[in-house]
Amino acid sequence: MVTKEVEFVSGYPLRFDWNGIESMTIALDAPAFTDIDRIISKGNFGPVSVRLILWAGLLHKHPDLKKEEVSKIIDTYLENHTLKDLSLTISKALIASGLLGTESTGADTGEVPEQSKT
């Protein structure tokens, strides 16, 4: 799984590695990838879900970060950005992780890439 960092707040880049994704599914009580897609793609999330998603994306650089501490980081981001910007940044990071769609198409077709088939 190739993941890329996405700029968020200085010192707090977003990257959803496997540990972060696993932590997010537990925190959101969404055990399947389709549950995560339902929450994120359909806009069925609120402030708590946003905080938990961001927390999971920050764990790669800050493994001891507590969920409650993320609210201050969000406030810092929102000093210069809108909620729409926040949503787009989260989506960009999830796409970069391969969890939500793909960078080339913006949608996950469910197809296994040719070189990965056995």
C-alpha cells in the first residue's frame, strides 16, 4: 500500500497508513471498507467523525496523539481555511492512501491492477 502525505497543518501532515486506517475503522465503528465509504462519500459525517478521521490520518507522525487533541489542530487549520477546504483535504489524503477512489480516476472500480493478479 503506497501512501502519500498530504499537507494539513504545519508539523501535522495527513497520511492514512494501515495502522491509521485500522484505528479509524475501530473509532468510527465501521469494520468494513464499505462502511468507511458510506460515511465519507455519502456525507454522513459530522464533527466527531471528522475529528476521528483526521486523528487516524495524523497517527503516522504522531502515534501518541490523543483523539481529543485533534480539535485544536482542526481549529488551527480553520483559521485560514473553510470547512469545504477541510473536506477536500481529507478526501485528497484518503485518495492518496487508496482507501477512497484513485488519484487517476477519482473512483475505485474494484478491479485488481493487472500486475497484481495471480
